[in-house]
Amino acid sequence: MKSTDEFQYLTVLVSIILGLGLTQLLTAVGRLVQARALVRVRLYWPVPLWTVLLLLMHVQAWWAMFDLRDHRGWTYLEFLVVLLTPTCLYLMAALALPDVAETIARSDLSGAAASGGEPASAARGERATAGERVLDFRAHYYAQTRWFFGAAAGLLVSSLLRPLVIDGRLPLDLDRGFQVVFLALLLGAAVTRRKWYHETIAAVGAALFLTYVVLLFTHLR
């Protein structure tokens, strides 16, 4: 089998998982827009920033896959390492934004209990209930930090392992340098809940990622 045939065959599953991750993010954003009249949103700026970065990361992961088009003799382990990247991205996408439907349902249950079992919308009217439905981005963010940044660290580990497993070597180049810095920052975010650290890593991470893409992934290689 030609290397291009192997590549095209294996990238089908990679593209499916990446597509699911993009769908997860865009669907969550769409639901937030649709529910803007039903819930009161308390924004926390790292959340939309990470959402935008995740969209770009999905595109960059797909873009970078082209570098493997000439590899031949794929093994199961090699493919598992490659598959770890879109899997971690999907998990991050699933955790990035709060669930609007869950927030509304929980608020309605609380309202029904407070009104003696009658649905809150019927007891006080939809407009009054809307003010009680709070979508707190900050609370959601800090509730998910360990899993979100743990998945992000897994993403970097898969990127570092890829040349080692596929090529049998770990090149000490600019790409690996960026990945090691990213990994250190993300591990720190996974173990701490300090506000200053998370807000700093969001801004610094965005700047580093954009620099990374501009320097290494402007053109297909």
C-alpha cells in the first residue's frame, strides 16, 4: 500500500474526531447565543479566549497532520499516539463552555420547589424567571480546570511522543521547545486554582500559540 493511501485511510478517524470537537464548540456557542434572552450570563474573559484558541487548535492539528503524509509502515501504537491529539482536543471542547440546557433545567427545578411544585415560568412568568437563570462562566471554568488542563497536557504529551514513536527520535528544535513550555504552563494550570495564574496563562498562552502557528505552520510542509 502506498504511503498516501495509508495516510488517507488513517486520517478519516482523525478528521471525524476533530470534526466532532469543532461541532461541540460551535454548537455550545450557538446555544449560548440562542439562550441569551433566557439566562443571565456572567462572563469570565478566559473562557471565550480559550474557546477561540480551541477552534484554532483544531484547525492547526488538522493542518499539522499533513506532515505525516509520507510516513509508511504504520503501526497500531503509532496511530494511537496520533489519535491522542484529536481525542484530547475533543475533551477540551466538551469542557470549555457551560451547558445552557442544564443551567435552565436546574434553575427551573429550584423555582418549582420554591413555588410549591408549580413550574417557575408559570408561577412568576418567563421574564421574571429569566433573571434567576445565571450562567456563571467563572464558576464553570474553575470547576473544570483539572480536567480541562489535564486534557491539554495530554495533548502536548501526544505531540512530544509523536516523533519519538514514529521516527524513533526526539528532535531538539523550535517546535519541541514551544511544546515543552506549553506543557509546563498547562500542568501548572491543572494543579492550581489561583486567579492570577489562570488569567496570566490565558493571555500568555494565546500569544505563544499565535506565535507558534506563525513561525511553524504558515504553509503546509
